[in-house]
Amino acid sequence: MLSNPDRSYPIKIGLLSGVIAVLIALEGMIQAFGARDIIGGVISLGHALLYATFFAAAYLAIRRSGATRLVNTIFVGALSSLIASIFVIALVWLGSWTDLGYVFVNATQPLYELLTFKQGLVVGSLLMLIVGIVMGILAALTVALPAKTRQYILTPVIWVITLGVLQDLVTVTIQNMPFLKPVTNFLYVSNGLSIPGALTIFVLLLAINYFWLEKRSAAQNRYASLPPASRRAVRWGSIGIGVVLLLMLPQILGLYLSEVLDNVGLYLLMGLGLNIVVGFAGLLDLGYVAFFAIGAYTVGVLTSPELGHAVIIGNWWVALPFGVAVAAFAGILLGIPVLKMRGDYLAIVTLGFGEIIRLLALSDVLKPFFGGAQGTRSIADPDIGPLEMTWSPQSFYYLFLAGCILVIFVSTRVKNSRLGRAWMAVREDEDVAQAMGIDLVATKLLAFGMGASFGGLAGAIYASKLTSIFPHSFNFLISINVLSLIIIGGMGSIPGVVVGALALVGLPELLREFSDFRYLLYGAALVVMMLVRPEGLVPEARRAMELEEFREEEEPAKEPVVLKTMGQP
Amino acid sequence: MKARFLFVAMLAVAIGLVVSACGPSTPPFQCKDKLGCVDIAPNDSVHIAYAFVTSGENSTLGLDTKYGAEIAVDDKGGKVLGHAVKFDGQDSGCNAEGGQTAATKIAADKTIVAVIGTNCSSEAVPGAPIIANAGLTMISPSNTAPYLTDPAKRAPGYFRTAHNDKVQGAAAAEFVFKQLKYTNVATIHDGGPYTEALANVFADSFRKLGGKAVVEAVNVGDKDMKPVLTRVAAGKPELIYFPVFIAEGGFICAQMRDVPGLEKTTMMGADGIFSPDFLKACGKNVVGMYFSSPDFSAFAGGYQALVDKYLKKYNQKSTLAPFHAHAYDAMNMFLTALENPAVTVKDADGTLHVQKQALRDVIAATKGFKGVTGNLTCDPTGDCADPKIAVYQVNADNFSSLTMPKNPIWKQGQ
Amino acid sequence: MRRFSERLNLTDVIMFIIGALILLLVVVGSAATLYAGKYTTRQWLDLVVFGVALGSIYALIALGYTLVYGILRMINFAHSEVFMAGPFTAYFLADAMGKSGFLDQNLFVGLLIIFAVSMTVSTIVAILLERIAYRPLRFAPRLVPLITAIGASFFLQYFFRGLYGPNIKVYPEIAFLKNVIRIGDLNIQYLQVLVIAAAALMMIGLQIFIQRSRTGKAMRAVAEDKQTAALMGIDIDQIIVITFVIGGALAGAAGVLYALMFKQVNFIMGFIPGIKAFTAAVLGGIGNVPGAMVGGMFLGIIESIGPTLFLDGLNVPAPQQLKDAIAFTLLVLVLIFRPSGILGEKLAQKKA
């Protein structure tokens, strides 16, 4: 019978999710998240994670098995989630029989207690099995619901979970608006959402969701039927609101979220710079952090009185152009030896360049110039003229905003210029581009130089914001993060970089509380995002076209005969 | 009808009297503090935050201090002035930007009354001013960089229970020169701010005493230490001082005897590797090695009890690093200060009002505080540690039982 | 004459100057160091031995990069985690055997078991990696699998951290391997002999496998041209899986050698050796098996001997700190003169 997919899928998926559930437990996630309640006293994040695994197992099994009758779906769902829950129980029994803690750090008594609901081995195990079956039945019921109803319910549930998880952030942000304090007091208890709070959010969002899904098309129709003049008015109006909102954002969001936005801005500047090198010109650069470091150190060394140099520029704004220019120069300098290298040779040389810059800044040899391991401290604030002020994340926001707008403007203009088209030609095929009369040397060096100058600008602002820079801050991971965000966003696409920066810098910041699992989740998210959307979140039109071809080719993937070499050079 | 009215009126007056008698006989609290107050409602907890490294390679340091502070809360029964203590915080990542972000997130939360952190000195450079601007007081259990308490640059409200690098480096040099009577030594750092400062202070102090000292360096993450040791061997040093962390220290110690010329050279480390994990990482070469570290034997009687509770609660011998006791003391300094009526005003209904400037002043005025790391007295620059540095030597028993020696063989100033 | 000046443009001149400057520094530095005579012959020989042993491990890891690159044209960034997974898991076995004394009594069997476990785990991780993260993206633009590789690398690091804990684990010390062979001024530990010999054997075996066996031929065919190979009836999926299996097994073996040499293992142990091995692969000519070997040795020796030889004579303080900077500078130097690596073919330039 195992060959029959109807029967073997639930078992296979159950086994797989069982392994996953056990691994989640051994990773320590259930324990760590167990301390955080989504709904105070009702369900913790840790248990929710486990239940979600069971639910997903059942849901997938039902979908894959193709069962349609409710009885069958319930059977299939319950079977696979039951198998998954048996794995969890097996872990507990194994753990109480032998010491798993020698190998697995998280296989401890508190974990077993959590997994058995503190009810002892036998009762707890039975409860866990029941949870497994219930999740399977729930999944079957979910499948049985009409698609639309499912959608209505799903969004509010996700929101309840999100608001529960982000409790800290929400309450801290709302502290800025004292008049909203009663709202948070109503929504939250000390650990998690309150029960009435959770219900209110659910009902409210259900209603909003319903109206949104039902009435959206009506609103769109009305907008479309408006005369062009009023349509323009609506558009300008919304742009106006957007601009005002952008300017007001730090005041609304408060200190911490402004800090997060600053980090997004910082990576956005770097992302736009690297986007020119990698996205436009197709030159893989794994050492972009070098230019960031050079910009930061140039400004730092020029404005810090601590190193005792002869030349000290007290004013950040005067040092800024030097930072940008030195970074651009370094970009061109790096560009020269790598002109003839392609692809991955380029990648490793740029990676090496990034490391060389960091090691030189760190070295004892150059300590008199850069401060060595103790870094460069007391870097000037970006005060304008005699106007001195305390620089907070909120004020730096405007500096980042201005920088980003400038850089986005330049990027957009360059992209559609002759130079931008030359870059794209080089990216598609170097030899053809050269044959068409494009000066490869100038084109590539300009890409390196311009990309580097944006990195230098980012570094200059960063140095001033931290007031102190250390060589350790300029490590390889920054290059990797910047590269990831432009590819996640959609390579070569400017809106893509913005979305990528928000997704890869902003979101992990919000999860700072779960520091232990940040990189784990970050890594998984990178893989999943690329598998689901290889073209990026906001792909460039040209790229999307290429990806379309790739998708079409992928269809007959069962056969080994696939006639295409990997991508472009 | 009239009688009834009279009755109601009398009742009203009576109730009014009772209410006024029970009500605020003192005027309601008004915050006059320069930096403002944190109000804690009767059912809310007293919120103390940490900024520690809880992820990545240096998380041992962060967890050690976090556990130490948590035990201090437990020892108080989890409560201060009848309110539960909420101790949570932010990962500061052991780098400047992590320190800044963590500090900003703490500064944004207006329920926080005090901060314990940071772990790494590079975090405190941008982090401490942010905490200071928010009017909070911060005690670091493990920042050792001298410049943090440099009067010209210190952020107001910044204190530390960890000893300044200047103290340890000088003490180690004194031991080597005066006790061991060596004149030719080498020191190796790993490019981290802590180890670089300590190695240089050691070398400078040693030269001042009249000896010869060479400073060499490796990088964090290096594995093969034989090349650098071969270089060192060419100078024929009598002792090598490597104040680095467990990984790099383990590589240096384990590979030392494989390098010709260093078969007999004395080894010495600092508090960063004063841990059973290091004994494991090094292997049997560690027998006979010296360590400069805080003098645990001079710690008040509570220290051993603290370690026992630590091991019992967390069952993690391997996170036991040198700074849990400093974190324990830092937390106790806060808890004691918060109980001081000059800092916290308690209303009849249990509401607390913590006055921020007053808290800072009380911490700054700490004198002879009986902590487990000694008698803490804060000097005007924010250094509160009672810096008793001692030197320990690991013997074969320590190695076989994987425990650090309890009694120092040398104490500073003796 | 005209043709000469046409070919000699400004960028070539600058490149030549950069190259000449680096060479000059190397020559002057080395001459000054050797003239000062601070180090004995024995010490120089020791440095070479350290370098060769380290280089052997780099070379073994580099093979994994090179094999995958040769066939898929992608940098398998997560290979460093394949390298970590094996020895990190096998640690528990090694520790138990070390404590019970089994390892000292039956050294050969004990080591064999550790190798087997480590290689198996690494291979499994490599196969899963290919199946989950790379296969669905085989025909996507080349940077897409690079990002999944980076993501997988983060994931695996922190996955194993969560599983086995963040602390450093220490392999047991094997006294027998500490014995030293003396040949004149040359001193080699048994351990170093084991590392170098095992690495050399595996590399020679791999080279023979690739050149002689049927599967090896198929691998070369796929590396050359997937399309034609498929038309010849070669199952590309299977060949790719075999490639990952070989790379994983070699990484697992390299991991044990590494753990025997340096003792400490933890979740982040693969990161730096991974980057070094990748550099070695490029240095030797990526996609080229003997190239990985040459690149690994070159890098190992430069790291060991370079700082002292080049910088000591110039009175640079703490030169060992700059060993990676030196290695990367020499990489640039090599690539300026041989843009496709030491043993890279002209063909590679086109494909890379």
C-alpha cells in the first residue's frame, strides 16, 4: 500500500515534520519562546511553534493526498500530525530514560516538562497526542472552508500572533503617545496579549479584512471612473501625505524605531552603491565593506582630535567630501587590477581587498594613524555651522533620508543614461559590449568608483553617528549582508534595494529580543526567499523577463536534458 | 421625608470623613528630580535592563554576567520594595553598532529604571552617552578599557564594577618582574580592544620596571599559532603573557611546547581565560601556567555561595567566566540604591517613584559597599571596583579535575 | 612600435607598477630579514612544515569548492559548514572514546571510527544542501544560488550551535601523534606526517578517480558542457550528487585532521578555513583539482612564513597580524600575471 501516494504521503510528511519538531525542540526554541506568551496565560510562543508544525504537517498531507471528503481529510490530517506528535513524545521518553544532554545542550528537564505540559510523563504524553490529533482535525476543517473564508480568518490570526510577539516594541513605541496608554493596558498583560485584547484585535481585523476584500474593487472602480483632474489630485494628495509622513516618521515612531530606520538607511546607501557595481554592471564584489570602512576612517581620522594628527578638520561637513572622494579613488584603484578578471576571480580579489583594509586599520603598524584595536573615537557631529545640537537617532534620520534621496536620484538618472546602458551591456555580455564600441575600462572603473563613493558616504555618516569606529565593525559579514539585500530586493532594481533593506535590516532588528535565533531565522529566510522568489521581491523588468525564461525551462525538469548553461557571466 | 434627607446627609458627611481620613494625608508625589522620575504602578514590576552579548562567539561573556545578575535578583527574593523585579535586555553583540542599537532600545523604554552593561568596551563607547542622555544610570560588570572612565570623556551616569585594564596589566608586570625575577618577556594580543590594551599596559609597565618586553599580535580566529610563537622564540623570552580569550589562548597554550625554544618558557594568561574551558582547550601544557585575575580569595564570604547557586540554577559550568561576580555586585548596588528613600518614594497605595538623578547620586556616593568582589567605592570617574589583582597557578590537580585554583600564589601589594 | 604603444595603455602601466611595488617590497623585506639572521635554519624549516600541514587541510577543503564550481559554476559558500558539521558531531564520539581510554589503546580503529562518522555527517549535510537549497535553482542566474548558499551557511552554523551549544569543544589529545621525527634540522611530528600523508593520498586518489573512472569521466564531461553530456546519456542530477558526496566526504576528513591538529571545534570553526580554502581554490585555478592542491600549499606556506620573511626585516611591529593581508596581496599579484590562477587554463577565463 505504501506505493499508493494517498496513503504514503501522510506518513512521509508526518515523519518529516516529526523530525523537524524534534529538531526545533533540540534547538532550544520551544524553551526560549516558551517564556514568551502570545496570549498571556493561554498560549506561549514556544507551544504555538510546535502546534504550527503539527498543523503544517496535516495541512500539507491533506493537500498532497488529494483527499476531498471531510472524513478522509480528517483521517489524513490527524494521521500525519499524530505521527509528528509521537516523535515529540519519543524525544521526551528517550530523554527521561537516558541523558541526551551530553550531546544536545537543550535536552534538559525543563524542556521535557514543557513538552509534557508539566503534567508528568504519561498524562503529558497523552495530552501531546491529543494536541496532535486536534491539530490534524483543525487542518482538515481549514481545508474544508471556502477559500475566501479561509483568507478572512488567516490574516487576523497572523496579526494577533505578530502583535503578541512584538509586545515590547508596541508598548515602548506607544509610550511616546501617552493618550494611547489605556489601549496598551487593555491589549496587553505583563506577558503577552490579554484575552479580551486578543479577541478585540481578532474581531476588529476580521471586520477590516472583510470590508477590504469585499469593497476594494468597488473603490478601485470609483477611482478609475474619476475625471483625470481629480485623479491627479488624488495622486498628488497621496504623494503629499507620503512626504509628510516620511518627514514625521521619527516623531511618530520614537527613539528605537528611528534607530532601526537609521540602520535601514545606512544599508540602503550601501545597497544602492553595490547595486551599481553588481546590479548594473554585473561585477561581483564581495568586499564592498572596504569602501564603507574607507569613508568612515577618512572622516574619523580627519575629525577626531584623539589621534593627535597634524590635520584636524573640526567640521564634519568639510570632511565629508574627502571621505566620499577617497572611497571613490579606492574604488577605481581596486578596479584597475581586476579589470581583466571575471566572475569569481573578481569575487575573491574584492573579498581580499575588504579584508586587507580591515587588517590594516587594525594593525599595530598603523596604530598611530588609525588607532588600531582601540579604534578612532570622538568623531565630530554633523553640526551645521554654529548650530550645535544633541544628535539623536531621530536627527540622524534626516541625514540618512537626505543621503538616500540624493543617492536614489543619482542612481535613477545614471541608470537611464548612456553610461547606465553601457553597464547593462557589459553585464549581459562583455565581449559583445566591447565589439559594440563600449570602452570597457572606463565603464568598469566608473562603476567601481561610483559604487564606492556611495559606500564612502554611508561610512562618513556612520562614523559620525557612532562617534567611534573600530576595525571589527568592518567585517566580511557587512559585505555579505549588503549583497544579500540587493539580491533579495531584486538585482539592479532601485525600489528593490529599498525593499531589500527594509526586509533584511529592518525585520531582524525587530527580532532583536530573540537574539539566539536571529541568524538561524535569517539564514532560513534567505534560502526560502530565494527558492520562492529567485527574481527578488521587486524585480527589475529586464531581469523578470530572464527569470520567466528560467521558469519555463524548469517545467520539464524531470528530464535530464536541459539545454542551458548557468545564467550570464 | 425630612428625616430621611437628614439621614442621607449625615451618612454623606460620615463617608466623606472616613474617605478623607484614609485618603492622601500627604500631598500627592510630585517629581522634582532634575532628570525626571519613573513611576511604577502598584502591580507593575521594577524594570532593570541589561545590554549584554547574548549571541555569537562572545556569548559566554554575556551569559555569565546575565546569570550573575539574575542570581542577585533571586537572592532578594525577586522583589524590591514589594515590587517584582523584571530583568530583561538587549543583545549588544560585542561591537560598537550593537552597543548603540541596544542602548537606544533601552533608552526608548521609559519603564526602565537602571541598566547593567555593557560587556565589551567598544559597545560602551557609543552606548554609554545614549543611556546618559536618557537620564539612566548604568553599571558595567566587564568593561575594562581605561578611556571609559577618563574624566574628560566619561558619560555621566556610567559606572563599572570591573577593574580598569591599567590595574591588571601593571599588577601582572610587577609579579613577573619582582616575584619571578624575569627580565625578558613577550606578550601576544589578538587585536581585540581588551587584549590589546592589556598587553600594551603589561609591556609598558614591564619596561618601566627595567625589563625587556616584545609585543606580538595574532588575529581573532587564527588557529595556527606556531608561526607567531616561532617568531617569539627567536627573542628567547623567559615568559609569554597572552591576555586573550579562550579560543586563541587555547591554541597558543596547546601549541607552545611544539615550538623549538619554547619548551620551558613560562606561560601566563589573564582573566579572559581564567576558566575551566581554557584548561580543556589547552590540554596538559596548562599545568604550571600563571593567570592574573581578580583576587577571588579576597572576595567576601558570599562568593562561593554565589558560584554554588550559579551552578545549581544554570547547570552550565562552561559559561562560568570571571565577571558574574561583578554583575552580581552591580545588580545589588542598584537594588540597594533603589531601596534608599532618597531615591525611591513609595506611595501609600504601593506606587513607586524612582528619581533618576537621585539614583545616579546615590550610586556615585557608594562607599565601602560590601560586594562579593570586595568593598566597592565609586571614585568620581565611575570606577567602583575594588581592584585586588592576584596571580594564580594551575597545578596538575586543577587540570585533572578541570577546576580553577582557588588560592592565589601572589597578591598585589604584598 | 605603434602596436606596442597601443597595447600598453594606462591601466596596464598602473597594474605593472602595482605588481612591481609588491615584488620589490617582498624582495627587500626578505633580503633584510635574511641578512639580519635572527632566525635559524631550523626555525625556517619548522615554519615550512607548519605551512605545509596547514596547507594540506586548506587543499582538502578547497577540493570541495573546486569540484562544485567546476560542475555548477557556483561558489558553494556553505561548504565551510559541511566542513564544520562532521568533526563537530564526531567530537562526542571522540570525547567518549578518549575518556574511556579506547582511543589510546586502539588508535587506528578509533581514528577510523571518528573519520567514518565525520565523513558520513558531512556527506549527509552536503547532500541535503544540494537537494534543498541548490537543485531548485540550478538554472537561475548565478547570484541567486550564491545567496541561498550564504543563507544556508548562516542556517547551518546556528543550527549546530543550537544543537550542540555555543562553547568550544576540545578533541582528546593523542600522545602517540606528538612524537617527533628528526632528519637533520627538519623536525616533523607524527601528527603532521599523518595530516600531510592523508591529504596527499586523498588528493591523488581523487585525481585518479576523476581521470580514470567512468564516473570521473562523466564528471569531467558535465563540467565541460552539461548540455552535450546530457545528450550523451549522462544523468546530470546523479553526477552533481556524486560531486557533492565527494566534496562532503573530503571536507569531513579534512575536518577530523583539523580537529586532531588544533583540538578545538565549535560552530564557527568552518568560517575562516572556508574562506581560506576558497582563496586557495581560486589561487590554484578554480575548477582544477591539482590547482586546489597547489593553491592550498601556497597559501599555507605564505601564511606561515610570509609575515616573518617579508616584514620582519622592515621592522614592522607584530607582522603576524598581517598574514592574511599578505596572502591576499600575493593573490592579487598572482592573478595580475595569471588571471585564471596558477594552474588555471585559458579556457577557465571564458567560463568564469
